[in-house]
Amino acid sequence: MANFIFSVEKTSNESIVKFVANQVLTNGSFEYGNIEEAQESPLSQQLFHLPFVKKVYITANFVAIEKYNIVEWNEVENGIKERLENFLNEGGQLLKETAKKPNLAVEVYAEITPNPAVMKFVSNKLLVTEDQEYKNIEEAKNSPLAQDLFNFPFIKEVFISQNYISITKYDIVEWNEITMELRSFIRTYILDEKPVVIISEQKQETTQENKVAEPVNLDETSEKIVAILDEYVKPAVASDGGNILFKEYNPETKVVSVILQGACSGCPSSTITLKNGIETMLKEMLPNQIEEVVAINQ
């Protein structure tokens, strides 16, 4: 009998946590919004008996759970980990043999962003649980979707977030010449249930530039900065197809360093947003603690 062991992994979405298995769980991808939808997944039905479980996602080698905000993950994640291990190791079914991914409509639409070089392609399906940024095809080794996109000669960079893809193009073409082609390609890719990102035991190496300080290492001011960025800034930049990551805070110079991703990276208006928006906000909310905000990859 297979011995299932799960590890807990946080995602960029505070409501979703991944429980990663030490072996392949299934070849398909399954998403359930309630206990009725999960009739073909005994494991998911067990999870929906927990009052805080909102959605269950099952794919390759992990189970992702989205929760309601009635509990904190640190209160329940270990209990869920043990429940998953006990259920499967005692012979419980992950999926019934008849289980089929619901034939739901897949929609993809394009949105312009403040960055004229970037277009945002939004899907009604969950693509990833953690943001992925690729500057070239070499960096995209863990993403078959990004690798396929880089085969288009006009694509410069790819940023994949929960339900959208921000694509940066070279100036050799105009968006009106390629938008429909890319929209159709992405929609077909999702319909064919091809993997967006392949999870491996050894995660893709991250460049030193893109490493972000772990919360455990943050001082009090840095924690406040991260909280402000998460609550007030990230939702706004995500709507424009981008993302912002806290890099570090220098208490001596009072300089905050951040990393811009997706549509925010290289955007002509990002300097204005950084100075007139984010810097001003941090100075007002943390008086006498912030002197400047800089993007290290701008």
C-alpha cells in the first residue's frame, strides 16, 4: 500500500493552501465548489464536512484548499494534513473511477493595462495558486504553458497569476495584430487541460534578485510595510496585470526596496505610481519611518 505523506505550502493567495503529496495523485485536474459537486471524490466530500472549506482543487501531486475567513490556516493546516494522510493511507478513495472533470465553459478575455507593452489575458478558471514570472524560455522550465508562449517570436516576458496571464511583447507587432491569436491559443490550452505549471520536489531555482525576505526574518517596520502592500497595493496592481513584492527595508536610510512584476515591470507609469502612490501612502501610514521607495528591477 502506498504511503502518502503531505507537506504544507503557502500560496500568494492567503485563502488558499497547497497540501503537496510525495507522489502523483492523479493525471487530471478537478475543482469542487461544494459537497454536491464532489460526489465523485470521496476525499473532497470528507473535506467539505469541515465548515471552513470553501473549494477543493485536486491536480497532479497536490490538493489545494480555499477556506472561508472564519479560521486562520495556522489553526487548521496540520489537522488537514493528518486527515489527508490518514484517509488515503487507510484505503480511502481520492477519486472514483468514474470521476471526470466537469465540462465547464472556459472563457478567456483580453484586458489592456497601463503598460502599453503588456496585455492581460483573464480566464474564468484557476491557473496557478502561486505567481510565476518568466523573463525568457530558459526560466520557464517548470511551465509548459509559458514555454509554448515563448515560441511566439513576439513574446518577451510571461507573468502567470491565479486566473490571468500578463504577456509582454516586443515592439515588432501591435496588439491588434496578435490579441485574438493569443486569446484563442490560451483558451484552447486550458480546454485541453494541459499543465500550466509542473510541480517538482525541487522547486525552480530563483535568481538572487527575486528572492524575498521570509516573514520570520522581518523587523516590525518591515512587517507593517508588507501588510500595507498586501492590503492596499497588491489588489490594485493585480487588476492592472501586475504584482509587487517586498524586497527589504533599510532602517538606516529608511529606503524600501520592492520588486515589480508583470505589467508593472517596465511600465512607463510605474515610477509615478511608485512615488506618488505607494511612497506617499507608506509615508502617511508609517510617519518618520519611510524616506523613499525604490524598485530594484525597474
